[in-house]
Amino acid sequence: VVKDLGLQLPALRDRGVRVVSEGRTQYFGLHGKTGHLVTAERIDREQLCRLVEKCVLRCELIVEGEM
């Protein structure tokens, strides 16, 4: 994420960068030391998508301030 946004690692904290998933469970997060997008919770495809062929989990990256 840091690389894709063209930011330096300290800018993640300074700009309040965070990942938000739909619903109550936050499945993704940002690794504080690397800036990588990581799974924050166990993702159980059978429970989430059941009979759906294509399983998609959406999330948003929130960055405070101007880019």
C-alpha cells in the first residue's frame, strides 16, 4: 500500500491511513512495519459466500488529508 500510494512508511500514521471492510468484521489491515495489506481475521469462504461461485470481499483504504 505504501509503495502503491507513493508514501513513506511514517506517512501511514501521520495521514491516518486505515483499511475498512464492509460489515462488523474487519478482514484486512495494514502491517505497521512494512505497509503491506494483510489479513486481520481468518477468512472462511464457506461461511461468507456459501453457494456463490465468485467470492469477493470489498474494503476501502481511507487516507486523511489531500493526496
